[in-house]
Amino acid sequence: MEQFIQSFGLPIILLVVFYFLIIAPQKKKEKKIREMRAALKEGDQIVTIGGIMGKIVSVKEDVVTVEVGSDKVKLKFAKWAVGSVIEKDE
């Protein structure tokens, strides 16, 4: 029994540490991003993963229409392309 613990104890401990240091934080981050994308609404200022900044004018199932620039060009993006929402300073 003691030899079993010595031979399998360290790898099990390493797997547990690996999970709590790498996998769990990544899952938490992915969940936060999914929640942010699900909560998108018209009027939100966003930045896409490509760096384009604009204001959402329409949100549909998987498509977001964003107004960019001073001439108000409208671009359509997949929801997964939204990188972050710019918080309004009130």
C-alpha cells in the first residue's frame, strides 16, 4: 500500500495542482466572456477582437451590427468577435 501511494501520489497531486492553477481559472474566464456576450444590447460601446471600436445598433441571435467612425458606417460581426464592452464613466 505504501508503495502504491508513493508511485501514484505525486502524479495525482500534480494533476490537482495543474487543475487549480490552469484549468479552473481558464474556465472561469471563458464563462465571464460568454456572459458578457449574452448581455450585449443596443447602445453598448464595444471593442472587437480585431480592435474595431464602435456602438452596437442591432443585436440578433449570433450577429451584432456595429456603427463605427464619424460617417457612421455599419458593420456586421459574429457575436464571438466581440472582445469587450467599454464601460461608461458616469
